[in-house]
Amino acid sequence: MVTSVHSTDALILSSHEDGQIRLWDKRTSSKPINTFKAHSKWTSAVRFNPQLSNNFSSGSHDRTLKIWDMRCSFPLQNIQAEQ
């Protein structure tokens, strides 16, 4: 199930209940161009960074916020929520 979607002119990010994030190119494919194994629980939100075109963030029910560069398969930063 898709839990969140955010887009630019050319790209779409979608978050999913399986904890993954998928990156789509509107111009070329009906399949994701990349899949990020992001979170251990539902990924509930994704957003592109309006200042840095290759960066996006994700939030999850696993109580983490992650900052990503879409050119990497791992997060640049992992922020754990406090109790």
C-alpha cells in the first residue's frame, strides 16, 4: 500500500507500508528507477528537498527520520525520536 507521495516535474517518491521508498521517473518508466530499503515499519511520509534536488527525507512508524541522497542506497543521516 502507498502511504505517501511527493513529486517534482520529473520524479515521484512513494512511501509504502513495507518500509520501502520507491523513486519513479515520470518521463521514462512505469517501474521504479530505484528502491530504498528505508525503515523497519511503515514509511509514512516522503518529501523532496526544495533546496537540494538530489535529497529527500522520510519518516516512519519506526520513530526515525532519515535524510537521503537519491544517488546512494543508504541514508545520509538517521534521526531517532526520543521516548
